[in-house]
Amino acid sequence: MAEHFHALTVAEVVPETDEAVSIRFTVPPELTETYRFKPGQHVTLMGIVDGEEVRRNYSLCIAPADGALKVTVKRIAGGAFSNWANDNVKPGDKLAVMPPHGSFTVPFAPGNARRYVAIAGGSGITPILSLIRTALETEPASRFTLFYGNRDSRSIIFLEALAELKDRYMGRLELFHFLAEEAGDVPLFNGMLDAQRCAEAVDQLVPDTGAVDAWFICGPGPMMDAAESVLLERGIERGRIHIERFTAGRPSAGEAAAIARVQQQAAGQTIAVTLDGRTRQIAFDGGNILDSARKAGMPAPFACKAGVCATCRAKLVSGTVEMAANYGLTDEEVAEGYVLTCQSVPTSEGVTVDYDV
Ligand code: FES
């Protein structure tokens, strides 16, 4: 088994829609602690598809209190792993699963009386369902509002689970469905959650934006960008806006050229890397710190290699680096000195990174 992964047995495969399945894993007692998670976190799955190793991150759709480990995998057009998983995975199979990680979460506590709002699109509901369940269950005085965008009612993942939560936590969960290709009576809900609709929805349905303690956004890239700018335009502090991205846009030609210059300058430099309690001096390969460490035989963890998932997170202990992209770290993590090693290039001598903290 590749480093950092464990082979977990698939206990159950549940079709959620025509295009998505949930996969529940059995976690053996000796790994219970390793697979404990916070609501909103994800796991990396690894499979061999057409002879090639493929790694993908999937959010856990259950609440930690549910005592299970379950992800939802939605088919993506041309998506190697998602189509393979939808077509092939069955109970009894063993899949390589990395322990949960990710920072798309906030601390929940029974004494809190908070107001949460989530804006989700498609399979972006997965981590948000986990957050909603946890908030409503753990914090009896908290309220949650969800805007959920989909193509049509057939493609809504967790339609019933959400309706049940709404019934169970009467008055504490507000649920608004937005359908791009299906018209209902209320014009506001007919269409995609683009910037204009998001703005109207926030203004009409969440007039008390200042009272919202945390906003959660997860879905297709353009929807997340639109939702984020709508919230920022309304003066909402960045620290209250939590965004979970699973794909990244391409850097502009100018950005790519700038990072290529830094890579060239740093090629051959010695960097110190700590992993699993051992520190080694290795040569920077002219690409990024993650690849340099792996080429030197260190099993540094990764999934997306696109600056999105934060699986390759390490702490910069000394020296300076430049990140080509960072969609995966929060502002606090950056302030604490964490970097995404798959995106990091040394910009000084004496760079030391530590994967263990
Ligand atoms: S491997 Fe995903 S951010 Fe680096």
C-alpha cells in the first residue's frame, strides 16, 4: 500500500442520483483514531484506472457523530476516477484511503448560538451536509440556511436527507433550491447561482448578513467565485467566508513565466525536509518542493498537485518560498507558516520544511 494510505473495505455502495454514489467504508478498530474527522473534511482515494495511479479527494458526507466513514462520488464528464468508481466499486472491495484532512470547518460546541449560511452547487453539497448535520445536532441554539444550486430536481444529491433534516430540526434549517433547467413558481429560484442570483438571494433571504458567524461555499469554480465576490462586496469579513475548492483554474501566462524564473534560480539548491521524524538534505529539482522530496525517495503526501487540496501541506521552518497557487490553505494557516509544497519554490537559501507539524 502506498505511503499514508490504508486499504479499507467497502461496506456499502448507495446510488444517490443517476450520476452519484455514496461509498461507505469499514474502519477496523485499530484505525478508528486515524480516521476520526471534523465535519467538512475530506479523504483522498487512490485507484488504478487503466493501469495508472489516480488520486482524488472526496468530502465526507456524514457527521463525525454518525460513526461512519462515507464519501459521495459524482461522475464528471471524462473524469477517470469518478466514472471508474461509479461503474466498478462494490461492497467487499478494498480501496486505498488516506486519513481525513482539510480545513473547511469551524469548531462546533453545544453552548454556541450561531447563524450559519452555506452556498452549495452540485456535489459541493457533500462537505456542507456534514457541517449542517453537525451544527444542528451539536448546537441546539444555532440556525443554518442553505442555498443549493442544481441542474434539475433529478440531479439533487441528498434531496431526501436534507428534507428530513429540515423536518427534524424544525425552524432551524432553511433550505432553498435553485434549479438551472427546471422552472417553479418563484423566479428567484429558477436559474443558476450566478453572481446576480446569488446577490439577490443573499439580499432577500439573508438580510442580517452581519449576524452570520460563518459562510460556507462549495461547488463549481464559477459559482464559488461569484458567491465569494457577492459576500465580499457586502462587506463580509474574509475570515468568516470558508471556501472548499476541488479544482483550480490555470495560471495566466504572466504568472507561469514568473514562477518559471524563480524555479530556474532555485534549481540545485539544498533544502531540508522533515517527514515521519527524519530530516534529510535534498536538492531542489527545479520544479517544486513536493516533487523534489519524492524524487529523493521521501514519501511526501499529495493528491491534486494543483494547490487545491492541501494534502501536501508542510510548515516552512526557515527560509522563504513562493507558491505558484494557493487555493487550499486558509489565511490563518499561511500566517502560521504553512505552505503547499506542490506549489512551493525556494526564494532564499536555507529552506526547511516540516511535514510532521
Ligand atoms: S497536492 Fe493538493 S495542494 Fe498540493
